[in-house]
Amino acid sequence: MPFARILPALLVVAALLCAAQASALPVRVRGGAVLRAQAQFVAQGGVLELRGRLSDDGLSPLEGGWIDLATSGDLPVADAGGCPAPQVRIAPLAGGLRVQTTAGGEICLRWRQAPRRGAIRLHFNGDSYHGSAQLEVQFDRARPQLLATTLRFEPRPLTLDLDKKRMTISAILDLDLATAAASRGGLEILLYDERDQRLANSKTGGDGKARLTVNTQQLAGPGGGKLRLHFAGTDQLAAASDQQPITRRATVSLTLDDTVEPADPGDAVELTVLAAATRGVVETGVVEGTLNGSSVGSAPVEQGRANLVVTLDPALTPGEAELSLRYLPASPWYQAGSPLIVAIPIAPPSMLLRVLLTVVVLGAAIWVTVSWRRSKKPPDLGLGTPMLTPGVHVVQSRRGAKSWKGTVVDAHDGHPLGGVSIIIRQPSLQGDGVLLETTTDRHGSFAVDLPQRPEGAEIIARSTSHSEERKALPPGGILRIALITRRRAVLRRFVHWARRRGAPFDKRPDPTPAHVRSAAKKQPAIQSWAATIEAAVFGPDEVDETVETTLRDDEP
């Protein structure tokens, strides 16, 4: 391109850069302001004293701020004078007066002649970096003249580990106003739980801090709870309290209830696994067995036991197979301990077994050949046959039937699910379109009746712990609904995602979040998503509908 054409373009770019630089303005961020004050009659001759403090959002003092004062009742605002300490600057104002904060953001004023009761209004107009603030302070000679206090946890406890014998809870007692003069040492702080049971007590130091030692044996078992701090007050200081919701958590360890007998490749091995925690009986969660990184069985924990059936790989070689058992929490009250490694002796097949296997294989081949030549007959889906594929399955239907009944089970172990909502919905109706709703009993059973089968209706199975399943409402009859836990649903969707994306995310036998995170070295969004999947699937917290929906929506 000739230089005569390039030169005008360069001049235009330079002019735009100069204009942008000339129009650039510094960005100014404004925060908020906080006013705190207390008015009370001090002992010296019944003098009314107003103490206050101006701070920013982070409670750092604001120096040099002007606060406008006005009063109600018979208190003459212009008669105010300064306190011996801290000394402040006072200026007249139409209808009131102004006072300037000290380096500590403090103000202090006194009235020697004051009525029995009234109110003082304070207003800070704000400055270049802080917004305005206002406050009205009441005073009354008839009430006790106590200094206001604040009691708080420092830091706030969130989780109490029941596996520890003792825990230390820290608290601090503050005066609402730094300018108030009163000792904070030697004051008793009490700690209670949600049952109002006293857990600990301690005296404050000169800085108002107290350390309370809690014996965890005094606490209730795993679950949600609350801690409450209490200061009863003194003849100078007002009472104060603070409370904090907490989670009591225990670690679950696994042991076997019996010895493991030798097994053959392809056998189903039954194991009774005991799940124990420091406090109480473990009633929730799942025990899962993995062999060579693949899941080979799972079972729910009930009354501290899980009856697990593990199906061994037919390709296992003689020796010992290392089965890894791990606890998967279903609530935040429990966390998984170390996996339990179980050695299963794998016996070599005997000569008789080999002969029998050969006969079975030949018989199966003959049966397949003969069956192929026959006319096909629909399979018999008996009521006792479990439907372990997730979804709504029709076991038996009758044309014209106006009732639907059946059971809801866990898709992986066939365990009946109680408390599942069964909803018949017709989307074409106004509102939510719900025609009928019922809940499964403790055996997972349900039954509903309708005058007729609605056009375009659907049946929905909705649970707090399992993923929702829905299907167009089939003709009346018997249904079997299999639900998959939300934790497994998240992992199942993750594996399908990796399969669709292919290399380098897909890995045999199954891709894992750790592998995907490692493969996505230059893709931080995928790394973050995989890490969140891993925390949800293998972490102690419950995977609820919100978590499942969020992970699905965040899928890259």
C-alpha cells in the first residue's frame, strides 16, 4: 500500500488515542458510613452525655467528619459543651449545631441542664468517598444508665467435629462505643446449645476476649444445631448475646461383620458392612464397592449396616482381588473416613467346573439356535421382576383402566423409596396443571385413580434425594418407577459428556473428574466444572436439586 494512503490512517488512529486519553477520568468508588451513639445520664450531677462514633462499612473510623445535631423536647441543642475526653470541635448551625469527629471517628457532648427524657438526631451528609448516615438516640432518666455492649463469636464456628474430645470457641465482648469508659476484663461469658444446655463458661481478659472449651460429649449427635453466647450484664454494662447455626459432624468408618470366603470369578459375593461413627447409629448414606476402579455394587446404610452384594468380574485371575469399600454420605452430618480394603480370595476353577461351563455354553448355543427359529413371544414381566433401568416402566396395563399403581425403587439396588411425590399433570391446563398428587409409603407403593385418562397428561416421580423421572401417562395398570440418586445422576451425565467430547477427556473404563481436570490443562472453565463435579459426587455434602441443576447448567 502506498505511504500516501497509510499516513491518513495513522493520523486518525493517533487522534482517537489522544481523545481517549484526554477524556479518561479517575474512577471514584463511594462506600457507606455507619453512625453509632448512646446518650445517658452520668453520675456527676445528672449530666446528660452523648457519645458517638462515625465509621465506614468496614467499621474503620472516619476522621474529620462533620455531624449535624438537632434535638426534640426541651433539650436546648445550643447549650451542648465538650467532654473532657475526647475533645471535639463544635460549630454553630441554624437550628442546631455541628460537631467534628476525632482521629478515632469519635464525638462527645454534654448538657448540664437536660429534661428527663427526649431524643437527639444525628446526621452525616457524607463526603467524596462515603455516603450519608443518620441516627436518632433516645434518652430517659428513669431507665438504668448502662453502657451498650456487643457480644459475638470470633471467629464464627460453622462445623463442630464430634471426633475431637474438646473444641475451643472464641468470643469477644465489645462496648458499642470505643469512647465509653468501662473495664471489659473478668466478665463471665456463658455458652449454650439449642437445647439451652450449658456447655462452657469463661472469664474475659482485659481485651474483652474469652476462650470457652467445649467437651464434645456434652453435644448432641450428628445433625444441625445452634450455639448461643450470653453475657448477663453488670451495674455498668448492658446484657448481650449472640447465636450461630452450626453443623455437628462425625466421620464414618467401615468394618466387615464377617470373614470373606473364597469366590470364583463371576460370583456374587454377599458382604455385611458395618458403618460406625463417634456418636450414634449411622442411618443414612450408601456403601459402594469398587474393583479395579469400577463400581461393582452398592447398598444403603440402615441402622449402621449395609448388606452389599458384589458381582465379581468373570475375567478375574486366581489370587486375591482388592475390593475397595467407601462410604458415600447422604447428609452433611457425616463425612467419609478412609476406604476399607477387603481382600477377596479368587479360587482357580476346578476341572469339574470347567466341564460344567462347557456344557452350559453348548446348551446356551443350542437354545439360542432353537429360539431363533421359533415365533417370538413377549417376555413375562412379573410383578417381582425389578426394573433397575432409570425411568417409568409399564409392568402391566389394561385398556380402559382408570387407576395406576405400583412401586418406586432405587435404580441401583432395588430398595423401595418412601416419601416420593407421584404427580399426574396435564401441561395444557392453566397454572401448574397438576391433576393429582400422592406420596409413596415406606414400602415405595402408590395408587391413584382418575375418572378418565387425560389427554396429553404425564406422570412425574419427584424426590428430594433422587433425580426426577417423568413420562407420558400410559394406560392404567401397574408401573415400576426406578429413580437414580442425584449424586449418581450427576456422575452419569458427566460420563456421557466425556464420551461425547472424546479424547482427551474420554478414558476407559470410565472417565473421572480428576482425569478430565488433568486433561483440560488450557481450559480453566472445564477444570473448574470438573472440580465442582468431583466435590459434589465424592464430597460429604448432600447433592440436592439446586446443586444438580447448577451443575447441569454449567456444563461446558
